[in-house]
Amino acid sequence: MTATVPPVRHSSKTPSPGGRRAAGGRTPLSRLRLPARLRRASLPYVLLLPALALELLIHLVPMVVGVVMSFKELTQFFISDWSAAPWKGLDNYRVAVDFNAPVGEDLLKSFLVTCEFTVLAVGLSWLFGTAAAILMQDAFRGRGLLRAVFLVPYALPVYAAVITWSFMFQRDTGMINHVIHDQLHLTDGRPFWLIGDNSFFALVTVSVWRQWPFAFLCLMAGLQNIPRELYEAAAMDGAGIWQQIRRITLPSLRPVNQVLVLVLFLWTFNDFNTPYVLFGRAAPDAADLISIHIYQSSFVTWNFGSGSAMSVLLLLFLLVVTVLYLLATSLRRKDA
């Protein structure tokens, strides 16, 4: 049998330019490249939209509401409908920055206490973190276990950790007085740690205990990027351990320290949980941080307009300090 080949039919229609389709009615791949490329480029932004929306809802909206509240005479009489509070303009800000008046004078004292507390807490946290990171740089038996122990204060929930410290600072039953008075006999009597001037040192101790593991973690990660050949070459040239730290370790950790110090500063200056859990709603004058002071001005005296104005002033101060710090570090980096 001989197979019959069907004749090939030629269409008389000429396909229009740009309207040509592949077999099966599909569009050529050349026309799908641009939309697919756009889809791939926009995918990361689409995935970020939920997080961006939540960020705006959680942070930006309350911030705007707080700024609006700072221009109102918002007291306990307008809590049910804060938008009906009378407009006060800049009067809340004038009262807050009038340092000759009682409100402004107390706010200035709280600001100075917060500055002193921040300098001590950040400085000691950085110092302890740097020392521990350098000591943990060389391998030895039990290094992994010791690293894990160092990170325990950072891993503990803040409320559980601070409540434990509050029990330890009790005058009659606390472990601190039991050690320094009953066992070591360093004091004549049992000092009060949660009231009076000693409350400032108690607050610094708890803050440093909580924050130095974070500095240790960041600096330990930064030390992993320093080549060991630099230390070996320095040792062959006769450089001691202190010269190696000064000439190699600290300059190499400068980028890490720039970010670390800024983060520690913002966390410490804004810290509310530590003094609130340690002292309660009314902190002693020696430990009256500005976060607790604003809380008392808002939720204890029921003057939410004045408290909002203080919060806005605090926000502006932190923004100015952050911008100046970033400018100073960038200029130093350019000079280097």
C-alpha cells in the first residue's frame, strides 16, 4: 500500500504585524519577558507590604495621635472623647521647657538623671561586652558553654529578670545585703537599694546586667571578621596583647561599635520596663528616668496633653542626637 500525503494548503491571509501567535494560540515568549520581569522585580515589595502596613499601624498612627494630643488640654475630663478636648496650642511645650516653674524644673532634673544613667549604663555595657568578646576569641575547653551562660541575661524575659533583681535588692531578705553585710561585712548596716540615692546604682546594675550580653554578642560576631594573620604578624613584630587590642582589635571593630553604641543609647535612654518593674509607678528622685517621669505626668496626674508634649520633646532630642552622631561617624569614616 502506498501512503497518500495530503496536500499543503497555503492561507491567503497575511498575519498582521504584532498579532502573530505561536501554535496552540499561545503568545510568543518574547512578549512575556517584560511582564515576568516586572513581576519578579515587584515580588519583594509585595511581600513587604503586610509588614509595612503593620509598622504604620503600630508606630506611625499612635505617633501622629500623640503629636495631636500634645496641642490639646487633654485631662481626665476628656478621656472618653479626646478629640473634644480644647485646643491649647504650644502652651504644653512652654510649660515643659519653663525650667523656672515646677513642671519644667522636675523635667530638667529627670533629663539630667537620664543622661547620667545612660552614660554609665552604655559605657559599662560596652566595656564588659568588649572584654568578654576578646576573652572568648581564642578557643579553649568550655568556651561554647561559657558563651551560652553569658547570653542568659539577654535571653531572659525582662519582667522575670527585673523582678528577680527586685527581690535580691530587698533590705532585710535580699541576697545583696546578705552578701555584702552578713558575709563580707562591707557595710555597717543593711542599706536600702530601692529607695533613696542607692536606687540609682541599683538601676544601673540591673540595666548593665541586661544589656552587656547584647554588646558581647555583637562584638563577638565582629571579631570573627578580623584575620588571624594580623595578630600573628603583630606578635612576630613584638607587639603585646594590649598593643594588639589597641592597634588591631579596636580599629577593626569601629564599624560595629558605631552601630552598637547608637542602639544601646536609644534603648537605654528610652528604657521604661526596667525602672517601672524595679520601683513601681513612683520611682525615687535619684532614679527618676524621663520615661517614668512622662508616665507619671500622663497616667498619674491625668494630664495627657502635658505628657504628650514631653514625649514629643524627647523624640526630637533623640532624633537630633541620632542625626548628629551619624553625621560625625560618617565624616570620621570619610577622613579615615
